Amino acid sequence: MFGFWKTWKALEARGIMGINRRNADYVLKYNKRSLYPIVDDKIITKERAIAAGIHVPQMYGVISTEKEIDKLDEIIGGRNDFVIKPAQGAGGDGILVIADRFEGRYRTVSGKIISHEEIEHQISSILTGLYSLGGHRDRALIEYRVVPDQIFKSISYEGVPDIRIIVLMGYPVMAMLRLPTRQSGGKANLHQGAIGVGVDLATGLTLRGTWLNNIITKHPDTTNAVDGVQLPNWDGFMKLAAGCFELCGLGYIGVDMVLDQEKGPLILELNARPGLNIQIANDCGLTLRTHAVEARLEELKAAGVTETPEERVKFVQEMFGHVTAVEG
Ligand SMILES: Nc1ncnc2c1ncn2[C@@H]1O[C@H](COP(=O)(O)OP(=O)(O)O)[C@@H](O)[C@H]1O
Ligand SMILES: [Mg+2]
């Protein structure tokens, strides 16, 4: 813990954003309350994305009531792999990633064998609101299981790594690659024990990593280096993230994307209160960058112009890109 505080203190001098500033100056200021459902409910996010022509993992079905749990078999069809998640969940809780069938049962991505009844029970828990924000009744969403691109084989353990980009008024300000570990059970959420690795906005090259608040350079399970990895299709991810502003209208969001082996970049979800650990992985404070974007917005406003997603990406890449990993 001491090491963590030392890191945090050192970052403070470099424009670190704390939780109070994030809430007051960004979440409250840029995110209109009435728009929250678009990002807080993954089913609504999906519908919006599809309408905007943005690719997402295909939805196989939705279960909204206890009675509808009977439809599970029909929704799964003959498929061997699929994902069940709470529509209003967060932090990776309540998500079941099924990778295969086994002797009349199912095998999760981390190798656990579970029965059909256990899945039904899980869905029932989702419906009662066990995993939803505020404990409200929820819906269960059954969707396509993403198969990660081969590039992640050496630096990831099971599950699907995701790419998180923080976007302010359509300007990507900071990026992080999140890698599942043995501990995180195939999920890429930091609180589950996944690793966060900073990413250079201009090049898509990975920087150093952070795991359970420690700075690391190797993956704990595969022992391969997590820095210096070139993420494929980087400008594509940047444009996708920038375009999410037009998609949801929220000004301060975390965009979570994955790279599917066959389907390419997909949007997994949007977050209206994105976490702050991304600053440790990037060894850089968010406010340094958000202030630069806010200054840009002022400038454009005075000139009476706005920028396209492509122009916004170009701006942030020139402004914040080409950083190199620090020793540590
Ligand atoms: N369709 C999917 N296929 C494979 N893995 C998934 C899928 N959806 C989610 N996951 C895994 O679970 C993690 C959390 O999922 P996400 O949809 O972002 O929900 P949460 O709001 O709980 O973070 C993802 O980062 C990914 O590792
Ligand atoms: Mg997520």
C-alpha cells in the first residue's frame, strides 16, 4: 500500500485527477442525467450502437422475468459458447463467460464446469438486482462470446482483454489495455485482478502496467513483457472511441472496446464514471490532458467551429502522443 501512495503522490504533481474532481468537474458537468440510461443499461447501449452502425457483440436474447428463464435453451440454440451478463452490471460482477459444453454441462472460460440449473440460478440473481447499480431489478443479456485476436495470446491469460479509452467531448484523452489474469477469472476489470497497461495515443504501443496498484512490466501468469506491444488497428480504435460522443451525448465517458478474432473492433460498453487508475498505467495525470482539450474547445467555440471525430483524433495524437515508457 505504501508503494501505491508513493506513486499516487508523485502523480499528484503531474495533474492527477482525484475522485472529487472527476465527479464535480467532469461527470456532473459533462454528463446529462437524462442520458445515463444509454450507458448504464447495456441493452440500450447496444441498440444505440447498432442504430449508429457501430459494431457490438451480437445479442442472442434478453431475459426479463423469472418465467422467461424457460426460454434460455431456445436463446442459446445449438451454440457452445455465449456470455450472460446483467444489463445494468458493473465491474465485471455477475458475468458468466461460457466457452464450451461438457457432458451435458457448460465450461466457463476459466475452466469451471457448471450445470444448466446453476446458470438459471445466476440469471435469477441477475433479475433480482444482485449485480445492478442501486440494486434495482435488472434484465439478463445473452450475447456472442468474443474470441480475442491472436495478438493477445502471449500477454493475456484466458478471457478477453479490453481497450479502455477516456473520451472528453469526443476527444480521446487517455487509453489503457486491460489484460485478464488467472485471478480475474477471464474478465478484464481491474477490481477483479486484471492488469491495466497504458497505451500511447499516437501509436498504439503499450507502456508499462499496473496490477493491484503495483507497477509491473511482465504479465504475472505468462511472464511475457506487457510493454512495447503494438496494438493492431489503433487509429480504428481511436476513431471508434471518439465517435461514441455522437452516439450517447455524454461528454465524459470511458469507452470499452475489444478486438474479436473474426469481427474486428467491437464496442463492449460505455461508462459514465470511468475509473482513475488509468493514470497510474500511463504515468500521467488526466487533468493535464482534459485541461488541454477544454482549452481547445474554448478556442473552437470562439471561432464558431466544431471538429469531426477524425480531426479530434488527430488533435489528441499530436498533443498527447509519442510518449515513451518509463523505467520502473
Ligand atoms: N461478449 C463477451 N465475450 C467475452 N468476454 C466478455 C464479453 N463481455 C464481457 N466480457 C468480459 O467481461 C469483462 C466485463 O464486461 P463488461 O461488458 O465491460 O461489463 P462490466 O460493466 O461489468 O465491466 C470484459 O472486460 C471482458 O473481459
Ligand atoms: Mg467493463
